[in-house]
Amino acid sequence: MQNLSTEQKATEYNKLLHQYQRLQEEVRLIKAQNIDVSDRDQMRINEIENRMKFVYNQTERLYR
């Protein structure tokens, strides 16, 4: 990602931001279904949050 133009970086950033927001919404929906999150749901939330961390790290790499 080092040789991207500013426009390409902006496009990639927007794509990653959208992906991050979709993942956030998934977590919110899981938590909204039940007050008490089951072990299965918590595992799913943890998986999604790991994907969110990966996406966040990808956005940081754009501007290194």
C-alpha cells in the first residue's frame, strides 16, 4: 500500500471505514437481541472484534 496516490488512499480508507462500520453494526445487533449475551454470541462478538482490529490496522498502514 506504500505506492498509492492520495486519491487511492482515500478510496481505500473509505472502503475500510465502511467495512469497520458494518462490523460494528453486527456487534450491536447481537447485543441488542438479548440483554444477557450467550457464550456462543460472545464468541461471535470476539471474532467480529478481531476482524475490526484487522481493518483498523489496515487503515493505519495506508498512512505509514
